[in-house]
Amino acid sequence: MLLNNKVASVLPASRARTAALAVTLGLAAAGWLASVRQMNGMDMGVATPLGPFAFFIALWVSMMAAMMLPGAVPAVLRRADAGGVRAVPLFVLSYLAVWTVVGVAVYALYRPHTTLAAGVIVIAAGVYELTPLKQHFRRRCLESVRSGFEYGLCCVGSSVGLMLMLVALSVMSVAWMSVIALVVLAQKLLPAKAAIGVPVALAIVGLGILMIIAPSSVPGITPTTTDVIGGAVHANLM
């Protein structure tokens, strides 16, 4: 009888974890599909416009779902273990709500810029990767948290440099979005060790320096004439 009770308790827990995993990765996949579709024809490197507010915020939420939810899977599974599968939607929605606020700030502050400005921002992002504040928030992302809101704040603190890097390079670039999403995922899943973090930070700083001294050698940051015309046509159609 005792064995049967243990098996019965394990099965619901396993189903909750499976459902939580399916919901999280399903939302991430939907985010990638929506982002790639909406970003088509919008990438103009550092000169990329954001378009109307509603368009950008909808796109930003899709991007955050695509980029951030895969790395949030361990936290979501812990939440499912603690509160059941019903606790997962609120956790995920509050997590994305934090990133939505970040998107509003990006829209308010962003302006098309030069490769020099982008290089300086990328260097600053690389330096931030080496700071104790970054390490603190990264460790918090690997620990148990009480809510999606708290987890979102920790992840913003951990990934803010990388997101500024994306905005500086080209916020509408699927290629740069994919690269930075991989870095974010690795940092969410791997232990916070200097042997991992320092090479990444130095590579980011090196990229920023290269953008300043030889911007044409960095793919996707300098708009071509075709990009400018295509982006203008796309913006006019929205």
C-alpha cells in the first residue's frame, strides 16, 4: 500500500513537470516563429528603426519569449514542483511582464545610432559581464525564487548587458538575436564560473573594439542601400 501511494504521488508530479516543460518550450517556439516573421525586412544594422510602439512591444515580447524562456526551464520546473502545473502560467506571464517593462524603456530611449556608439555600448556590455553585480544576479538566476516577477528581475540584472548589446548591434537582426540567445541560455544553465564568464566577456569587449576600428568587418551592423530602401518600405507599410 505504501509503495502504491508513493507511485501515485510521483506520477502527478511527473505529469506536472512534463506539462510545464511543454508550455514553456511551446511558448518559446511560438516566440521564435513570430519574431522571425515580424523582423523580416526590418534589419538595418545600427540604423534600424523600431516602428510604431504597439508593433515593437508585441515583437519585443515575442523576442523575450523566444530568447529567455528556454533558459528559464529549470526555474519553471521548480515552480511546478512547488505549486503544481497551475502555478506555471502565472510564473511565466509575470516573468515576461518584467521583460515587457524593459521593452518599454528600450522604446523610450532608443535612437538609430552610429557604429561608434554601438561599439562603445558593446564594450560596456562586455565590462558589465565581469562585474560582481552581474555575477550576483547570475547566481540568483540559478537559485530557487518565489515568483516569476522576482525571477524576471534577477534575469534582467544578469542579462541586461547582453540585451543592450543586441539593441546596439541591431534589435531586428535574427542572426544577432540567435547568437545572444545562445549566450543567455548557456549562462542560465551552466555554473557561474570565471573560466566560462571571462572568455565571453573578453570576446564581447573585443567585438566592441572591432566595431569601432573596423565596422565594415562586423557583419550585419552597417546597412546597405538595399537595407535602407527595404526598411523604409516596410516601415511605410506598417
